[in-house]
Amino acid sequence: MAKQIGDYIRLCQMAGNPHELDRSRCPGAFMVDFNMYDLLMLPQCKGNNHWVLLVASVMSRTVTIYDSLGGNNKALFDLFCQFMCQRGQIVKDGLEKISSELKAPPCNKQRHGNSCGVFALMTAKCLVIKKHPTMLRQAHDSVYRD
């Protein structure tokens, strides 16, 4: 499911006019019952060289993007909201009413140019085990790479 949503968002990023994107290219992304989950976690590649973690809380209807470089993620947030609105036309579960405010919490910054993907995975693990992601450090990077 995450791959299908990620594929859809990636197609939107590549499309000249994402509002005209054909939903049939990723049909499974529109049919999943998100209410079965607490969090939707979508690692996303920005600009072909940087990974961030988009986390949508189903219960609170909020979206948080964890970025180990602290970049501007408004465009990614907008694409996810667009996806949820289009999905809401097919699946009537109320989840199209996602927060209009992007949360960008403090998170530890990577010090190496190739650690962003590992930081996204470490953040996801922290959220799953209910630990705060700021406990992560660059030193933990090597543990995840092995």
C-alpha cells in the first residue's frame, strides 16, 4: 500500500498538471481502508537524492514530515493532501479532511551526505516503538546500515 501511494505521489511530482493525473495508474492506493492503521508512513525521495518521512496520523488527521536536512516540504505536503482529496471522492471514510497545516517537528540533522534514507528509517522505527525521534544521532546510522 505505501508503495502505491508513494508511486502515485511520485507520478504527481513528475506530471505537468497533477490534477489531471489518471488515477488508474495506481488503483490500489485508492482502495485501502486507512482506518485500520494508526499511522501512514511514506518515505519519499525529493529531487532524486534526498529521503524524508511523511507521517499521517489517521486519528488526529495531521501530517508530519521528518526531514534530516530541515528542508521545505510544502510541495510534498500539498501532493499528499491532493491525493487524500482525490481518494475521498472514491472512498467515503472522512479522511480527505486532513489538516491544512504541515507539522515539521524538530529532528536530528544528518552530518553525512548519504544518511537521509537511514534517518527516515530510524525515525519510522522510533515512531512505531513510541520513542521520540530526537533520540537518534548520526552514530546510530552505522547500526542500521549493517
